Amino acid sequence: MLKRINWKAIFKGFAWLISLAGMVVLMSFISIKKHEVKCTKVEILIPGADNFIEREEIDAILKANEGELVGRNLEAINIHEIEKTIKANPYIAYVKVFNEMNGVIHIEIKQRQPVLRIINAGGQDYYIDSEGLKMPMSPNFTANVLVATGNILEGFSGRVDTLLTPLAKDLYKTALFSKRDTLWDAQFEQIFVNEKSDIELIPRVGNQRIILGNADSLATKMNNLLVFYKQAMPKVGWNAYKTINLKYYNQIVAERYDSLAVKEAIAAAIVDSTTIKRKATDSVIRDVIKDEIKKAVAEAASEQPTAKKATVTAKPATDKSAIKTSETNAAKTVTDKGKTKPVTTTKEKTDTKKNK
């Protein structure tokens, strides 16, 4: 009869019962202790370099809503209500409040991180944060982010809100893409929306406007611009173009300043970014552009003569196995003064000889 008793299950049940009883006793002890312990100090932690809100403002919010905390029993302080009160501030993304048995109340705050500043067509001025939410300007701090101006109709009600118009969402995507890439974050300093509602990027290096259109295929457009920088800029200089248009699929339309300087056809082979696997080369290109950015910041911009248009087009290569560099296997054409002149690459000449 005794052999049939599951002693293991009985001991396990007793263990759980003892643990539960111990937990109840511990919670009772904590409750009694909290009733006796008074708040001795309030520590506020606001990490980061952006100071949209100061410690003094948090203290003022606490006093206005909770009164003086120091000297009060911990049991009488509702930390959840404190979290709710502080979270209502438009510059705060996250807040955590907890206390210790030594009487110290800790308040940890995470501020919103703006990625774009909007000055709309009506003159309203506000930020868009990393989560795509609108937030007001701060009297304490101005964030070092891209500024978007021009034909922007997205309004701001004065409180944290989501984006409503497709253009505002595209501006947010563009700014976020630029923020996450160290090269483009250093290169672009402003965004402008023209009368056609096209997004234009204003670079630090070069006196041109980069016409993006919308935020579709951003990675491809930026890769095309990187290839264009590599092929065209070393030949004609950073200030030769008035505009660089990236709106069209795998095609760049560039408008030049100096019509007399157009003597040779300059082609840029644009290959779909999904087929490019030259990370080492791209890293070198990026370093060169970063050096040019540093030089441009230190030097004054050169004079700008009259404008002239030059169109650079390219088709993506279809044979992935033949792609070794972004200059090969692409049909290239440059239009100048109404004349069209095909440009044949070294790769194409070699293939023609082999076919013969």
C-alpha cells in the first residue's frame, strides 16, 4: 500500500506550498516596510545629448501633479500615476518609475529622437521623430537634423500625432534613410519640395539640386547617385551640374552649368543595386566622397555660369554573371545640342572582336 504513494509528488506539492507561503510573508514584510519607509530622494535620469526637457521641468511636473514627494511614505506614492503624468509630455517617448527600500525613487526617461524638421507652406515649424510621429519645437534645444521646406501642406495641431499626407510620409522615409547612412547623413543638409511636389535634396558637396521625386526605391536611387558620383564627378568636378534627377528608373538626367565645358560624352552605367556586390569598392568610394565633403565645408563654393542640359541614361544589365563592375554591360547615351552619340565601353569592344 505504501509503495503506491507518490512521495515525489507530495514533496513537490509541499515545496510549492512553502514557497507560496514565503512569498506572502515577504510581500507582507515589504508592505509594512513601505508603510514605514519615507521617500528620501528623487533621482531623475535623462540619457542622451538632446535636452528637449530638463530635470527642473520634470520636478515642476511632479510638484504640480503629486506635490512634494520627499518626506512622504512610499506606500502613499503612486508610481504608475507618476509614469502616466510624465509620459504626457510631448518630448518623452518612454518613462519608467520605481522605488527602492532605502527610500529613493528612480525616474528613467527616454526622449523622442527627431529625424526631420518641417517648415510647411503655412509657416508651421515642427519635428518628425524616429517613429514617424509629429512633435513640437522646443524652447530649450534645437536638434541638428535635416530641414524640409517648400510646398509642404502637412499641418500640425500642436500635439503628438501621426503623419497624414503621402508627401509627409515620403519626407520621413527619406530623412530616416539618410540618418541611418553615415555618408548621406553627412552629404545632405536640406530637403526642398518644389511646385511639382517632387522631393529635392540639397547637398553639402556640389552646387546642384538632387531631384529624388518620391521615396520609392530609395536604396536603388541612392546607389545610382553613388555610381554617378564615382564616374562623373572625377571628370567634370563637383560643381559642374545644376541638377541631378533620380526620378526615373535606372536613369539619371543631369543639367550642367557650363555649356562650353561639354566636349566629350560622359556616360554613367547604372546597375540595379540588388545585383551589385562590391562592398569593398563602395567603401572606398564613400571614403573619397567623405573627404570631398570635408574639403567643401572648408572652401567657398565656386561661381556658377549659365546652365545647359545633358542627359545620362542607362539600362540595367540582364546577365548577372557578366556583371563585374557598375561600368560594364550597360547601354549608355548622352544627348548634347540635339545630337545623340553612342558610347561603347571597353567590355563591348572586346565582345565584338570575339564575335568576329
